[in-house]
Amino acid sequence: MTDTTVPVNCPGCNARVLLPLAWIGRRVKCKHCNAPFEVQPDGPPPAPAPARPSAAATMPMASPVYAGAAPPPLPPRPGQGWRVVVCLVAAAVCLGSWGGIYAYRQPVEAAPDAPVASLGTHACVAVESGGVRLIRINLDKTARTYTYAALHLDNVNFDKWNVPNPEKTGFVAKNAADVVRQVGLFVAGCEADGIPKSNVTVACNAGVFGAFPAEDVKAASRAEFDAAVRKACGLTPVHVTAEDEVRYGALGTLPPDERATAVYVDVGSSAARVGYYGADRRFRPDQTVGIKGFRKDVEDQIKLSPRATLRGAADGVRFKRFDPELRALKEKAPALDSRQVYHFAGGGAWVVATVTHPTLAADETLDRYPLTKQDVQRYLEVVSQPGQTPAGVLAEAQRGLPPGKAGDAARAKVRELEERDMPYLVSSGVMMQAYFEVLGVERKKAYFFTRSLHAWPLGYILVRNRQEN
């Protein structure tokens, strides 16, 4: 330990590490068990317990009185040699045991990836078809990679704001103006808080302009939107391709020490992407149908068979179209079989995780929590009930929340379920079930990344600062 470091014990696994003094009060994750905790210095060691008083001290007794004579001599004591031997053996055993415990529990010194430089506060406002994602982080450079602490994560939803105008020449003016105004407010807030403008980015994903199939109209709409953003905040948006978005999402989700064994699955609206890191540390994404394409097939199936239930139509689409896509993906990427951890992100995984774990979904201290096949089955039982509605799904998710202020944060989080319709909710559950069964996720570890909406903006910040490939 030096004057600039402080010893800290992880409350999850009790591992002992040395961290910079400047980190006191910051939330970090343990490199051993991945548990989040707030950095607090260890207190002084507890004072030794006072020696237990003897019976003579607690219960004074009068000395025996012998009438008219000295006390009689004590009888002779038997030989004590065997007792000495036993004591020596016991002492040796104890010393050996304590020596082993001492060696096992020695403090773990700071790892090679301890912070070597602070890169300051960085911010990104990410524009998507569903709204605006706002993120601020404190970023530190390390010997191997990076560490960061999330300062602000928020969402401002603008559902279907990017629909074309009646002339199909651009966005509806009012919708685009609302989004641009929100971008300007966020950038202005960052400047007011002292964040250098060079550390602030506006980024748009490919889904923003997905409603314009013609390339010339898409280019004109992008130029018009860029000009409006520049006027609002002085920054030109960066346009992220679908392939880069999933790569950034994996960087923002997968812990560095798990990338060689993990798979990233982004169950998004436009496309569902499955990817993993190869031996060369490059990310390899593959794409399957997204929720929009899946639900469109479900709705078409119901039109052909009006008596079919929503769940029945979704199962039919899964077995005819989605399962074959996943099996082809396994043949194309055999490395998927050897990966033992799956990290799910995206709106489709979010609805399943939120309905089955509403309290965990609202816990800001968690980066991820386990997701099982039983969770997916329980979710499908909820959304497949006859006559089910988004309000009914929301009520089911709220059923297990604590009353009063203790559950208010969770209720605010899960209330977003009402913004999804039933074809979306059912399609998401059936797609998740297919991932678990066809890709064999049910036999492996699976997690839901709680900050999935902010995964790719976070990854973009890391790439922008050249902390990752």
C-alpha cells in the first residue's frame, strides 16, 4: 500500500485489492466475482477482546482455614511427560493450519489493469428510431484496457418519430424538431457541467433512416437532419452502420475477461444479431431476422388463418423460418457451441427480463443478472393468456413489486411495457425461446445486460478514445 492507494475488501467475495484514493465513493465492479460495490476504505482492525476474567476474580472466596496447623502437603502428581508430547503435536498442527490459512488469504495486490490515467468525463447522445439514449461516463485508461463509471443513463422515447412525410421526401418536420431539440438540450447540459465539447458525441444508428429505401432520399434526409443538429448544438452527427452498432454493443456489454468465452445477442427491432470474439480479438457478428420482420410474418399468418391465436401463429413462424435461420447460423459459426456464456441485450430481451425480474430491472447498481429458460417460459405463459393486453402484462410484472416508495423506481421502469403491443411482446418471447433451445443456451450461462439500450453508445465512446479495437 502507498500514500495514493487504499485497501478495500469486496463485499461479494471478500477479495482484498488496492485501489486509488481518488476512487473513494465511486461504484466499481470486482474483477474476481463481478459484484458492484462502492469503494470505501477498510476501517482499523477490531480491538482484541479483553481477557476473560478468572473465576477467582468474579467470585472471590475465603482462603481455607486449618485449625492450629499448617496446611497439609499436596499429594504427589503423576508423570507429565505424555502431556508435553500431546501439547507439542497440537501446537504443530495449529501452526501448520494457520500458516496455510494465512498464505491462502493474503491480500491480492492491484492488477496490471489498475488506472494509469484519467480520460475525464465523456458523453454521447445516441439517436435511434425509438428515441434518444443519453449517457455520461468517467473514463480511465489502464495498462490493458479501460475502466469506467456510469454517471448518467437516461432515455427519452419518441416512438416512430422517423416515419416519412406524406411526400416521402424526409421526416415529418415536427417529429424531427422534437428529437433535435432534445439533442440540443443534452449537449447544452454537458457544457454547463464543464464537459469539454470535444468529449461529447452525437451518433445516429442505421435504423433512423431505415424508412427511406431509396438511397437519394436517404442521403437528402440525412443531410437535412445533420444540418438541424449542427444548428442546435454545433456538433455533426456520426452515422453508425448496423455492423458497427453490434460491435460497439458487444464492447459495451461483454466484460474484457469474458470475451474469449462469451456470445453477444442483440434482439433488436430491425435485426437480431449474434456475435462473438475470435482468436484475433476481432468481433464477428451474424444477423438474423429482427422483431419487426418476425411480427410481420406473424400478422400475415393470422390474416391467412383468422382463427389462429397470436401465440400459435408465432410458434408457426418460429418453426418454419426462425429455427432454420438459427441452425444455419450454428453451421456457419461452429465456435458458438464452445462458448459457455451468452449476454442478451436489445428490446426483445428487455421485455422478457423485465416481466420475470421487475425488481432487478430497476436496480441501477446491476450491470447484468441471470436469465434462464424457465424465465422465458414463465414470460410466455403471461403474454399467451387469452385476451391478454399490454396493460395486463404490465400488471403482472408489477404484482411482485414492493408497495410505496420502495417499488416506485421499478414501477417507472416496467411501465414502458405498455408502449409495446401484443404482437411485439409475443414475438419477442418466442424468439428468445428459440435462442435457448436451438443454440443450446439452456445448457449454458445466460445474462441480461440491464443497460442494453446504452450498450452501443458506451462501446462507441470506448472506440472513439481508442481503448478498444
